[in-house]
Amino acid sequence: MTEITHEMALKGLEAGIAKASEIGSPSSIAIIDSGRNLLAFARMDGALLASIEISQGKAFTARSLNMKTGDVTEHAQPGGAFYGIEVSHRSPMVVFGGGQPISLDGAVVGAVGVAGGMIPDDEAVAAAVAAAIEG
């Protein structure tokens, strides 16, 4: 199975920082591997302190479920199939947009989590990171 290399992770961070700068959304960006271990992280100047852990939680959630975190939101509401998932693990599951799996050669090999802006901003930055890594 192909893995995200250090060079690929750095390329992803660069793309994410460029996108966040372009849209005026200082962000924390976390990239994890297939085992949910942190590969690369950046906190831009001006990003909220809370964004550090939230970005990592979004990446963890996206890889754990192999889906975008924004797609979990409706299912995590009271009565939903995933209700309570955000407190089901030692590491926090984050159930709002900004986390996205990363795939290479048809397999999920990691994820990116972005926090610091409004949800659409976080999702746009995460998409830029994933696109840069996936090629």
C-alpha cells in the first residue's frame, strides 16, 4: 500500500497554507497517516489556540470513518445513527466540516484536518491539502 511521504505531507501543508492565506482564514492544518499518527502540522500566525486540537481531531475522525467530517454531522445529531460518537474514543471525534480522508492508488492512506475558520473555509483548505497530496 502506498503511504503519504514526508515530502507529500509538506507539499500538502504548503497548499493548505496558500489556500488559507488566499481566503483570509488563519488555520491549523494536521496531516495524519493511515494509522492515525501525526505526520505534519502547521499553525498559521493568528490561528486560534483551539484550532490545534480541533484540526487533529478532525483528521483523526476522517481517517477513523474514512469519510469527510462534514458528512458525519447530520448523523451525529440526537436520534442519528452516530449520536454520541464525538465522545466514543479516547481521542476526540470531531463531527463538523474540515476533515477529509486522503487516498492514493484507490486506498485511504491518511487524512487532513483543518480548523481556524468557518466550516466552508476549513473544508476548502482541507480540499486543497488533499488535492496536493493525491496529485
